[in-house]
Amino acid sequence: MTEIIIIRHGETEWNITGRFQGHSDVPLSQEGRRQAELLGQNLAIDAVDKIYASDLIRAVETAQPLAARFGLAVERDTALRELNFGAWEGRYFSEINEETPDMMKMFYRDPESIDIPGIENFQEFRRRVAGRVRTIAAENKGKRVVLISHGASIRILFADILSMPVRSIWHVSQFNTAVNRIRFEDDGFAAITLMNDTTHLCV
């Protein structure tokens, strides 16, 4: 059995102010750095074999305290990046909602049906993230691996594992530094054993 622990990055200023981040390289806020430290100190594991993170700075910064605890390097992986939101990157949710409220509603109800210039295709996004996670699991059989990624990336992975339609992904909560555990059997079968856990922040 292989265990993949996939964790959302800590809080950023753009999370606070409600902006689409996507591939924008936004660092952690002061609170996000505190969350990362608590994650590193309190995550309830006694060993980890490898730590991967999206190459975006908010994911790398989240991974660093945990990597220091176990004396590991953080392996940066572009395939674990967030969804590219195209023309919506850097824009405020409220601003888009005022301009095109129907598009904003549809984005959360059926995101594949709207045309945002430059947005990453959701099926390609699903193949990128889920395919990479499955490859990491296959390359690390019998080990425990931690991945630091992003909210939509984790949701699209769950959609792949649970055979969910893409339109359902926003029904899954992912708080900052939320911990999720996935068990991979040797034949590739996967089961989610923990979702959206933030007990490491309760101090």
C-alpha cells in the first residue's frame, strides 16, 4: 500500500481579498506562513519518504517546514500547479461577478460550459494533475509521499478518483493547509481515507 498525503497551500493575500490565483506566483501571507509552521510541527505522521510541491511559491513555502522536520528536499513539480484561469487570473471574484454574474454562477455550476479566454481545458487539467499523482504513487510503491498543491488541483484529483463530473468539484471544500490522505493499492486502485482535515491548526 502506498499513501499519498496531498495538502493545499497556506493562506495568501489573494485568498483573503478574493482573487483568482491560478498560475500567478503569489507568496504566503503572514497567516499562511504560520499555518505552514503549524503543519510542519503538528502533521500526525512519524515518517515521510518524499515531499513534492507545485513549483509555485505558495506551495513551496508551505512544504518547507515539513521538509525541514524530516530532513528532506522539496521536489518542485509543475504538474501539481493550480488550474490556469486565463483572463480571470489576478481579478477579483466580486469584480467578475458584477460584470458578468451569469458567467460567475455558471463557473461554479458547470465550469466546462463557459468560455473564459485562455483558461486551461478542464479535461487536460484533470489528466495533468491526476496523471502525475498516479505516476508518483506508482514510482513510490509502499512509501508515504506528501504533495503540496492547490484547491482546484486537489478537487480535480478527487473527481478522477471518485469518477465525479467536473461540474461537481466546487462541492468539495479545501481549506488552506487542508490535509487529505489517499491509499493506493499496487494495482492502482485508490481510496480517499481523509479529506479537508485542519486539526494541525488547533493549538
